[in-house]
Amino acid sequence: MARLSIPGVCGRGLLLFCVSITAAGSARAEQAVTKPASTAPVRKAPHTPGQHQAGSTGKGRTPDERITVRGRQAAGMLAEYGSKEAALGPLGTRDLLDTPFSIMTVPRDVIVNQQSRNANDLAQYMPSVQLEMRGDPNTSRPQSRGFEADVISNSRLDGLNMVITTPYAAEQFDSLQVLNGLSGALYGPQNPAGTFDYTLNRPTDRQREHLAFGVDSTSAPFESLDASGRVGRNKWFGYRVTMLNQSGGTYAPGTHLRRGLISGAFDFRIDPRTTLLIDASQYSYAQRGYAGGFSYATGLALPAAPDLSRRGYGQDFAGYNASTNTALAKLTHRFNEDWSVTLGGLYQDAWRNVFSVTNTLTDSVGHYRTSIAAATTANDFKVWSNLAYVNGRFHTGPFAHQILIGSNGYSMGTFNPTQGQSAVLGTARIGAPVVFSGTQPYFSGRYQSASIMSQSLLAGDTIALTRHWSVMGTLAWSWLDTTSGNTQGVTTARYSVGPVFTPTTSLIYRADSRTSLHATWGRAVQAGPVAPATSTNANEVLSPLRSEEYEIGIKYRPLPDLMVSAAGFRMTRGFAFTDPTTGVYREAGQQRNYGVEGQVAGKLGRALSLFGGVTWLDAQTGATGQSLTAHKQVVGVAPVQASMLLDYHASWMRGGAVNASVHVMGRRAADVENRQFAAGFTTLDLGARYGFHLYRVPVVVRFGVTNVTDKRYWASVYPSSINGAATATNSAVAGLPRTYHATTEIDF
């Protein structure tokens, strides 16, 4: 006898309604329909040849069936931390099992559940990613597998190059995908630090207004509104507008933060096969009183990290201002199911005003000298980037092809002040910081210090040889043009080269529907450096530097929503130094990194989501022209690094959930001679959330604590020269103390 039950409350308000229809029988199948925006298709369990699907008798009858219909839920409640696909730029979107690269994606649910506020927060859960924090915890230069990214070539916004050394609000992003290793044959000239691709939020099919308000630390309240939907005949026009405001004190007395964002994402469905996407945003950011970094000469011992909750490591008249304006457009047209074309362009103006303090260590027991400067380093980056791809599928005899023909590139102008101001404020000691009196320094004037242009032609083909074996090859022909100038407007160096050839080839073995293995080899180039004034060939621009990678990997999907992967790799990059005998600045050194990384993301059953992994890495410089710095560990790169985020949300918790994030960093070299090392550390973050409905409106309350144990540690250590220069100075940035975050979100 069938039974129909309609409970008054399902999951204590987590769901609007549940209807379950159950009949007697031994086998059970469950189909769930979640409607965050519109009715979604039912997900079918994968069918294994030789077995009957659940709920089937093998004769077309379904004697036992259970259907659950779930109502609208707030973002992040299901903790969907896995990703089944990867966006490979010119290659389009592909199943992760068919992707011969090590890729990890931080999804939207991680961003909202961990209450992320900036781009740094998005990257901290990836085991092969490091961050060079340069005086501000919201702005860093990323690394992958021990290689440092540059200002623009390794970072992308919806596939288009963007400046990474400027603050971004996490609230405007849907995800961050990191491709570890070389991808020069896909994206043109770049450092071997991988590709960091940020995806913007897009309009939703269902109209929604998302209101969030909360507080960070003790007195930094914020509020944001995210409105989205579609209007017009057949919903041809989609919109999403995000506004954010935050202002107040942060992790220590005397600190202050201000953030403001307005962004718009608009979709135009011109016809059933053509879509135009337009995005624009303006993000303003300012901070005062944040602790300065600590610089020190090679040979000085790096003391224990300070307690940044104490006032005096920064000064309330020192800080950082930034304004980032971005606009992009992408047009996609599908000729049919097999052929499509994508065109895109981005403009960005990233301006910054840095007048922060630097604490210079003067001995090995922690005494330091505090100075402040409005330096004449680059303060404005103007970027134009572009892409044009044609993708198609066809057969030649028994072989299936997925081809690519296209181009991408960018041009960037860098602008500096002509004059700056600086002052020494006084001396202090770690453990006894001093609040100094002073005024904000200013810079003046403006000149274009450099410009770089990069453009690549791309061609690629993925050939399915059999149902198990396929081979992928991608080629790039790149043109580079770099120019440097001085304050008088005189060009001091210029170099043009092209075409430079960079290939990547992969062999993929798809063992079954859950497992794939790959072997990849590739090369990449990056713009050559400029010879310093102290060399005999001063101002000469060197030829592009080359990188090379060998990688083998395996991906395994043991459950429909869980991905486990591992990869072993060996990577090298060339670098230049001044020959101590001839005085000529030339490419003669090589950094060599090899290691193994393991990654996991997704759901382990219904109650536990996880995201993270571990990386073992050996990163060493080769010849540097100096015996003291040659063949040493790369500064700041730990031999072992691990991160793991766990989210527990069992049904018995009735809308509640708890999460924990552990980050482990091993001991790192603290100077280019490896005479000093920064101690390893482990930090713990804890959080909880509770979701319910208020008059059928989803509401989520979240609370989190970062660095629960109030661990004192050096979060980032890096040298002034990554090429082992004997004259290099070193910098260390301390990690933040225990901080608190609370957010309430309402989805109308």
C-alpha cells in the first residue's frame, strides 16, 4: 500500500516543503530537484554496464520509487565543494577527467561559507598555491608550485588578462580556478606559476535579491546587496548588480579598513545561438594602520613573529589606497552543436597609492628601524586584453577531433610618479612596538615607465584514438614587445621578438567512467629582463626566458560528487644574472622544482564536504654567479604544504553546519644563502552556520573564527630578487592574529 506524507516542517525550516511517496520494496532510488533559480533537471545515477539501475526490475517496472522535492535554499547550504568541469580558456569547458592538467576550483559555496572578503581568501585552500603578501593582507602576488607569478600574465578574469597586484572583492566572484604548471601554449607568454582564472557572478534565471550584513573583527560592519534576474520576452535580458560597503576598525587598535564595490553583469540573448556578456565594476579600497612588513639583510636571524594585535607595528597615518575600474565584454555564437566562436575584450585601470611603513631589522634579536615612504614605484596599470577563439568538433574516419584556432593577448602600460617622499620615524623592538608621530608622505608627477605587448596565435587538436586513449596538442606562436622609459620621457630600452614557438602535448588514458591518467609535456616563455645599470650591457633587454614541464597525473571520481587527484612534476625556468667575470648580464641560471601534489574536493557522503590537499616540493636555484647563493632552496617555498577544509552538515543538525580549516606550512628558507629559516606553522579556522526560513524567505547566519589558537607566524617570506642575487634583501610579513567574522544573509 502506498503512503503519502506531507510533513508540516521538513528539516526545521531548511526546506520550504518536502513531499515523499514511498512504496514497499527492497531497492530504493531517490531523485532530488533543488530550485535555487528555476526547476533543474533530475540528476541520474551513473549506469554501470551489466548492472540494473536502482529502482528497476530489468523489465521496465519501478515497484519502489521515492521522490523528494526541495524548495529554495540560501547559497552555500548544500556545501557543494566539488567541480566536475574545468574552463580551459581557448579549449572551452571540459570534464575534469578529460583534462591533462592539475586543476582545482574554489566554488561559490566555499566563498560564502568561509565568509571570504578578498582574493587572498579564495586562494588559501589550495595546497600548491603560496601568496607573497607585500605589506597588505588583501593584496598579494600568487605563486604556484614554488614559482612566482608576474603582474598580469598569470591572472585572468573570465579568461581575459587582468592585473593581480590590486585588491579585489570576493563578493563579485563565483569561483577561482587554478591550473598548476605551464599553460603557455593556451594563454601565451607567462611565468611558470600557473594560471589563476577568476569567474564573475552571472545573472540568475530566477529573480532574487540577496542582502548580507555583518561585522569583521570587532568594529568593521558591512552591508551588501546582490540583485539578479531576467526580464523581457523569453527572458532575453539578464542582470546582476552587486553593491558593497564596509568601514571600520579591524584586527588591532589604530587600524581602519574601507571597502566599496559596485558591479554589474548583464547578459543579452540576442538569439537562441548568440549571447553577449557585458560586465563593469568599480572597487575602492583603503586601509590605515596595518602592520608593515619586516625587511632584513642576508645573515640576520629572523626572530619570532610579532603579535599583530598590538598597536605600533603600523602607524595610523600610513596605509594604502586603491581604485580598480574594470569593463569587459564577451560575445559567443554557436553555428550548430559542433562549431562556435567566442570574442572578448577587457579594459582595466588599476591605480594605487602606497604610503606604508617598512620595519627594517637591524640585528638578530628583533630591533628594527621604522620608515615611511610614498615611493616612486609603479602606481597605475592600464590594461587592454583580448581573445578570439573558434572551436569545432568533427570526425576523420574512426578518429574524433576537438579543434581550436584562435588568438589572445594583452597590452599594459605602467606609470610611476616622478618624485616621492620618505622619512625615518624611529626605532623599536619586536615585542615592544612604538607608536610614532608623523604625517602622510605624498608623491607627485607622472611618467610612463614601461609598456608590454603580448599577442599569440593558437592552434590545437584533441584526438580521440579509441574509447580509452586520446592525445592533445596545442601550439602557440607569440609576439612580445617591451619598452622602458625614464622620467624625461626618453626610451631607455626596447625589444621586440616573434614569433616565439611554445608547444604542449598530452596523452590521456580514460580507464573507465571514474578514472583517467595523463602525461603532459610543455614549454612556455616570458618576457626577458632588462640588464641593470651596473652591468656592461646596461639597459639591454634580453631574449624571452624559457620554461619547461614534465607532468604525470591521475584523477579518480569514487563518488558522483567527489574528485581525488594526484600529480608528479618536474619544472624548470631560466633566469639571468650578471657574470662576475665579464660583467655581462645574461641568461645563465635555472630554477628547478619537482614535487608531488594531491588534491581532493567534493562530498564524502551527504553530511561531509571537503576541499584541500597536500604538496611536497623541492625548489632550488641553480647557478647564480655567486657560490654562496647557487644551488640553494628558493626563499619562502616550503618543502611541505597542506590545507584541508571540512564542512559537516548532517540532517540531524536541522539546518545547522560546522566547518574547520587547517593550514600547514613547513620550514622555509629565509634568505638566498639559506643561512636562516622561517619556522613552520599550523593554523586552525572554525566556523558554524544555521539556515532557516522566515516567512518562507531563506535566511543564513554564519559565524567564524580565523587563527583560533592565535598563532604567531610569518605568513610570507620572499627576497627582493628571485634569481639568487647576492645583494638581495629579504622581507617577511607576519600572519594576522585571531579574528572574528559574523554574517547574516537573506535571499528574497
